[in-house]
Amino acid sequence: MLEWLQTTHYSEWVRESWGWAFALTIHAFGNATVVGLMFIMGMRLFGFFKTIPYTSLNKLFPFIWVAVLFQFFSGFTLFMSKPPRYVRDGVFDIKFSLVIIGLVLLVYFQKMLKSDAAAWQAEGKVTSKGVRLAAVACIVWAFVIVMGRLTAYLGSLYIA
Ligand code: HEM
């Protein structure tokens, strides 16, 4: 199946035309948007940027979710260049699992902000639960970036 995917026109287009450069460019902007905005929200909960109201952080989610869609499209396109290698390496699997964990945390984080941000704003501080969730989400997304880089550069070292 994976070998077959590599023989499709789409896979050929990614390897031999402008597909690779196109997908990698979108992936880079997606990284900046998803992980960058997650970190801005995290830093606000850790006590930075005090002039930004907690409630206004909710406005960042539409940008994040649109960027997530672009990440899946561009990530799938990059993956199509050589599916057997990515699956054999193991690093891609770890990165993909972290993306799923990161997205689950993002859903919880969004729910929490929606229900609690107004109270945090009124009290002038975030609950420790909020800080903990933001910290875990930031750490997971940081590791997605690390494993993404390793998928690109170290993956081939795992081939026997
Ligand atoms: C928000 C989610 C994601 C983030 C933050 C992310 C992050 C990254 C990063 C930082 C890289 C290294 C890019 C570079 O070389 O500069 C990368 C590469 C890669 N990503 Fe993602 N990624 C995400 C989602 C996905 C998804 C959903 C897929 C697959 C369906 C995917 C497939 C890949 C592949 C195959 C590579 C390796 C490209 C190569 O060999 O050079 N990514 N990713």
C-alpha cells in the first residue's frame, strides 16, 4: 500500500515538480501560526503581555484551526513524497501522535478559555489548572516542532 502510494501521480508531482517546495512553505507558515499563537496564549497565562485581556485570546482560535487544516494538507503532501520511508523511520509516527495529543489539548484549552477567561479577567489572575494546561500544551507543541525537524533530518538514520 505504502509502496503503491509512492507510485501515484501525486507522489511524483511532490518529488519531481514544485509540490515539495509548495507544501514545505505552507508547512512552515502553519508551524508559525499554530505553535506561535499557542505560545502567545501560553505566555499570557504565565503572566506576560498584561495589557491583553484573557477574553480576547479566544479570537486567536479561528486562525489556529484554519492553520491546522493547512498543516494536514501540506503534511500529507510532504508525506506522499516517500511514504514507506516515513513509516519505517518511526520518528514520523511519534511526531504524528504528538500532533494528535496537541490537538486534543488545544480543544480542552479552547473550552477552558471560553468558560473561564471572563472570571480570570475579573479576578486578575488565572487558576493553577489553567496555567498547568497551558504549560503542558506548550511543551507538547514544542516537541511537535522538534520531532518535525527530526522527521526531516534524522529519520533516514533509523533505516537499517
Ligand atoms: C500543527 C501540526 C504540525 C506541525 C506543527 C508540524 C511541524 C513540522 C515541522 C517543524 C517539520 C520540519 C519542517 C522542515 O524541514 O523545516 C515538519 C515536517 C514534516 N511534517 Fe509536519 N507538522 C504538523 C502536522 C503534520 C501532519 C498532520 C503531517 C502528516 C499528515 C505532517 C507531515 C510532515 C512530514 C512528512 C514532514 C517531513 C518533511 C521532510 O521530510 O522534510 N505534519 N512538520
